[in-house]
Amino acid sequence: MITEKELQPHKNKYHLNGFSIEDIGDDHLFTGLETPLKPDAFKMSDTDKKQRIAVLFEEIMDVMGLDLTDDSLKGTPDRVAKMYIDEIFSGLNPANKPKIALFDNKYQYNQMLVEKNITLYSNCEHHFVPIFGKAHVAYISSGKVIGLSKLNRIVQYYAKRPQVQERLTNQIAEELKHILGTEDVAVIIDAKHLCVSSRGIKDESSATVTSYYGGKFGTPEKIAELQNYLKD
Ligand SMILES: [Zn+2]
């Protein structure tokens, strides 16, 4: 039996904004801009992390009663571990952050630049199931421009973390502001959450839209202009 005292640190850890973890239930709380990481998050090598995750995932499968000697299942723990570290959660590690080169705005293009319909795959940090949809990013140059593919890379980097959509939106916006040296950036994400559509409330048609409008994008005219470009 676990004593009340042993439970206490766990309870405190999950006590958010005055709500207990039971109160929050399936509602997704956004606790801050930074992804909550431990200070020693990258002390362990990727190779060691993959070995450890494989062992732990094998245990989850075993507890669920799956036969790990089956040819179809026996490679799964290693596959999941590799996928977590090398692919879908690779954006946790700052070492994987894309290197971004800027160029002078030679064409003196000073209107908004919109990169729309960037394919987005992420994972909900509350259920570890996919979030997928489209991201649209826009900026107005303050003198420097960025390679278009780099906008996609920045979106992908922050998407490859356990995420909440609000944080993902703001992390992309903050990174663009930092790189481009301007407040004039906008980010819109339109995505489906499998934890909403395939389980829990089971709403297959709903999608979640989040947006960030910084600097010059903060006027109704600029928002209308941007929305107009996003029409199909
Ligand atoms: Zn979820």
C-alpha cells in the first residue's frame, strides 16, 4: 500500500493553478512558453535513452498482456524508442535545432511574406497521441530575410516535442521574432487532436485554431489581409 505521505510529492507536482490533476481531467492546460524539461534532460546520451525506453516500453506491452515473442511485436519496443528519440520527439534536444542563415532583403520587399499550409505533425503531451494539421507563418522583414524552407524547419523542430497547441504556436512565433529581429510575425495553427477525435469526447470533425499576431500584425487590417491570403 502507498501511504498518504508517499503520495504527497506526486500530488503537489501535479497541482496546477489551484486545480488538481483530477479536476483538469481531459482539459488541456497550458502552463508556460517553455517546454517543461528537467535541468539534466540531456545528460544521458541518445543511445542510452533509446535502450532505456525500449526496456520500459516492453514492460508496458508486457503488462497489457501482449506476447513479445510474437514476430510482429518483438521489434516494437526498439522501434518505438528509436522513433521517440530520433524522430517524433527529436525537437526536445536543442542540438537538433535547425541552423538558420539570414540574407539581406535585396529586393526591398517590405510587405508581408506568408508561408502557408506547412504540414504539421506533433503529439499531445497529455495523451501522447498525434496532433496533425497545417501551420501558416508570416513575417514582415526588418531588413533580413530567411530561406523559405527554414520556416518549415522551425515549425517541424518545435512540433517534434510532446506539445500543447498554444505553446507550439507561441514557441514558433518567439523563435521567428528572435531570428528575424522583429516583432512583426504571425503564426496560425489549424490542427486536429486525436485525443479529442478518437477517444474521450469523440468529436471527429472539430479542429483547434490558435494564432499569434505580433507587432504590425496586431491590426484588424493586417489580420484581414493575412486571412485573405490563407483562403484556398
Ligand atoms: Zn490530449
